[in-house]
Amino acid sequence: MKPDSVAHKVLSPVFLLVGVALMVVSLIMDFTGSSFSGRGAMLVLGLIMALTGLYLLPTLKYHRAIVYVIFLFPLLFAFAITVLIPLVLGVGYSFTDWTGIRFTTWVGLRNYVTMFNDPSFIWSILLTLLFVILNMILVNVIGFALALLCTVKMKLVNFFRAAFFLPNLIGGIVLGYIWQFVFNNVFIDLTKTSLLSQTKTANMAIILVYIWQYAGYIMLIYVTGLTQMPKDVLEAAQIDGANAVKTLFHIKIPMIASTFTICTFLTLTSAFKQFDVNMALTNGNGSVPGFMGSYLSNGTQMLALNIYNTAIAKNNYAQGQAKAVFFFIILAAVSLIQVRLSNKKEVEL
């Protein structure tokens, strides 16, 4: 047996045990409110020792996998801290009377029952679903049309690509206030009325701004798919006498089916999470008389903004967390269904 293997056999369990012990002790001290100021350094030291012990494990079979895990650990740790742990805690908080800082009692399903008895929340769900459907269709159609335009041989094609993509670089809050000025000033001079003055037209205005912002981004993805198509296939179709329409529907679209899957997924998730433009443009305001026997003043408020206002404006964090959990379930389910259907369509094409 090699000396280094003997050393690894001795050092590896020592580092692992000491590292895990330091992490456990530091966490216990933190949860119990200990005044010891070095518990943070103890946690970091324990983590480093545990990873070192894992690296020194004298095994050839799993050593490569162990090294991969160690190198991926910073990313996995950050993902767990920022996504996984808050998600689990958020689900738990939705069953409590959480105030944003602490909770005192478990309330069971009370937050969810209250949520579904709220007409303004039901309206936000329906409005968001309508917004998602319309934008998923319109953004992809317009983005694909712009991609076809920007893949033909013409002068200044790169300028047009950059110009169509430029609105996506503007932040949603800034974009909302810019278009609010346009609707309340320029459009009034042209149409004698503002699109933001009525609930229906205000929702149309949000859709218009979203398309203007996002279509250029989707266009670039379609441009990538179209430019990567094999030239010999298009030349063969042209030799066989296929016109532009037949080439589009029977050659180009089937060959970039995976691109359509990506673009529909991106537009679906982005439209569901619409928040900044909605807040800056209308702040969710708009009258809806007679919905579920109630008069609503949030006629343009979509789901993400409704959750924000519940938690922040109304200071009801437990209710907002319950809505956020429901929002996550809807978004995850719809996204998985969309990807599955799109992948199935790819196989058919």
C-alpha cells in the first residue's frame, strides 16, 4: 500500500468528522441564539474541512465524481441558498400567520381559502391567463416574421436586427414610464383619448408594450435557427420547384421545431411573470364592475403584481406567500405541459 494512500485513509475520515462536527455545532449555536461571534468562521472552516476530507477519500472509482461535486459545490450551494431553501420555507410560511419576520401560529389552509374567496385575485388569474395566451401567440408570430425579414439578403440587415432587439435592453420600469408618457401625450394628440383611460384599452396597451419589448429578443432566437439550416436542403427544395410558401411551411418550420419549443417556453414563462411593465404603466388600476358580485379597482393587475401588492402594500406576507406558492404550481405545471406538447410536435414534424 502506498504511503499517500495510508495518509489519505487516516486524514480523510478525520477531516470529514471534524468538518461535519464544526458545521453542526455552529448551526446549533446560531439557532439557539449564541453570542459567540466566531460561529460563522466555524461554519466556513467546517465546510472547507468536510470538502477536503471528501477530496482525500482513497477511492479511484468515485474520485472523479467527487471532484466534479466539489467544483460544482459553490454553484449548487448558491442555488440551494437562493432558490431551494426559500422555496421550501415559503411553502411552510404559507400555512402560518407569517409577518415577514416571524410567525406565531399555524393556520392550516386558511390563507388558501381566503385567497380563492378574493374576487380581485381570481380576476388577476384570469387576466394573466388571457395575457399569456395572447402574447405567446403574438410575440412568436411577430418575432418569427421579423426573423424571416432579417435573414433575407439585403442592405443594413444587421442594423435592423439591432434595432428590433434594442427595446429588450430597456428596463421594464423605465419602459413602462416611457410608454405611459407616449399614451398620455402623443396618443391623445392623435386619437383624442388615452389608451390608459379605460380598463380594456389599458390591458391592450400592456400587451402592445410587451410585444414591442420582447419580440426582438425572440426574433434573434429564430434568426439563429434559420441561419443554421443546411443550405443544401433549401437548394434542393428550390430545384424541385418549391415556392417560398411551401419552403416555409414544409422545410423551414419543421427543421427549426426545436427553436419554436424554446421560444414558446420563454414567452410563456416571461408573460406569466410580467410585473415591472404592469406596475409602471398602470400600477394595476382599472375598474371592473360586477365581477363575482364585487366592484374591482384592479382591472389591469396581473398575478405577479397582485402577489406583490398583497405582501408589500397590504403588509400581508402570509397571504402573499400562499399566492406565490399557487403561482409557482401554475407556472411549473403549464411550462411542463407546454414543453411536453412541443417536444411531441417536434417528433411529428
